[in-house]
Amino acid sequence: MKRGQASDRVILGLTQTRCSPTPEDNLAHAIDRIEAVARDGANVVCTQELFATQYFCQAEDHENFKLAEPIPGPTTKALQKVAKRRKIVIVASLFERRAPGLFHNTAVVIDADGSLLGRYRKMHIPDDPAFYEKFYFTPGDLGFRVWNTRYGRIGVLICWDQWFPEAARLTAMQGAELLLYPTAIGWLPSEKKELGKMQRESWELIQRSHAIANGCYVASVNRVGHEKPYGGDGIQFWGNSFVSGASGEILARAGERKEENLLTELDLSALNETRTVWPFFRDRRIDAYAPLIDRWTDSDSMGE
């Protein structure tokens, strides 16, 4: 694996921001944030989910398809220039226009020389109140993927993917040292008082468990702000972007309301020891996991 430095120590930068109704302003703001974390020493930088727009999936509106763009396209080209100039890896989440009538929620991986290494298309697509993503996004067809970058072997998943241990496992099994989750998640204001604390803690806990089960670093970058592009209550995005170590420990966490650049040093060389002390990959019973490909297993069909 190629490295950009002599050691296996990598500085990860997460850019937690607000989004305006204007994509051009959001792109410029994101680039300013990426430049800032690069100046502060970041080698790998990740944006939040769909960073170039407000979270338009709060309603089913055909006009929003105009927000999509091809990959490669104007946004990827702008980010490639930044990556090459700053010698950093950039992971960024975009609304991809693949073909007429075919759209994806896609993350691009750009290496430190500015090359576009590839893309990950979100596999799990939600359909919940104010999160109507099935209207916009075709489920990913590229599978779970990992990339050798200048600063480590990185796997990328997106938001709703973070709730599925299978996604984390299949990505980690390809040797991912770091799992990145660009995210757009928040509270429906009517639910916050009763359910808000539990929802946010569950979101963090499931991802920390992926770090433990797979012996790798996990980082999730969320947006902040109360977005109401269609009026009504909107969504209050809860921020709290964080980085988890391979034992599930929180290495860094951003706040709930403010824009924030989160920088964390990761020691990739420590992962081998972690996976040796906790040998989950060694002890997996792959001979017994075939039922995982079923939608559900009826207990009557399992025998005694």
C-alpha cells in the first residue's frame, strides 16, 4: 500500500456544515472548509452527505432532479483540483445523474494526486417521513467497495447504510482500515423531546459497534442546521460528527448546533494488534452464515 508519509499516522478531517438553498454557495463553502482542515494538517477529508444542497428529500418534488450532476462533473473536477493542490484525499457525497431517469446518492473518492479513484453508490435507501429517498435514488449497483489511497485503505458507506452491520462487515473484509459515513440525519422537531436523545445515541452506538466488530476506525460526518425547504417543521440536523477507535472509544466529537472542522489523528499500524487481541475475523463461523442471504428465517423450517 502506498503511503504519503513515513509512518502510518494519518490525520482525518471531517467538515460539519450548514447548507444554503444555493448549490454554488455550498460548494464554495465546502471547499473553504476543506482548505482549512488541509492547512491544519488533515491528510483525508470527508464531507457530509449531499453537501452541495439542502436535504431536498423532505418532499417528493420532480424539480429536485435538476440538482443532480454527472460524475465526473463540475463538482468532482473542482474537488480534484483541491485534492491535487493540497495533496489530500477527499471523500465527497453527491447527487449523481447517471442517465435520463436514473439517479444515485453517490460518494466519490479522490486521491491525493487529484485522480478520481472511484465511486460508491448508496446501497440502502430509506423511505421515512421527511426522508423520501426512494423517490430520488436508485439503489447502488457497485457493491461495497474499498480504495487504496495515499493515506490508507478506505471504505465508504452512506447514512442509512450505517445501520446495517452487513455493510460494514463486507467493507471491512476487503481490508478497510477506515470506514467513512457521509450522513444527513436529524430530528423531526415534533419527536425531539420524547425520542431525540435515544435516536442520537442509537445512531452513534450502532456505528461504534461496527468499529469494534471489524477492528477498524469509523467516522461519521453529519450536517447541522434546521432546514425547512418546503415549510412545515422541517428537520433539525443534529451534528455530532464523530470518530471512533477500533475498540469503540470516541476519539473526537463535534457539537450539535455549530459548523465545525473535526481533526483526529489515526494510527493505522495499531489495527493489526487490535485484530489480534480481538480475533473476530479468525473466529467467524463462515460455514454457518448461509441464512444471512435470506430475507427472514422461519423458525419452523430450522429443525430442532
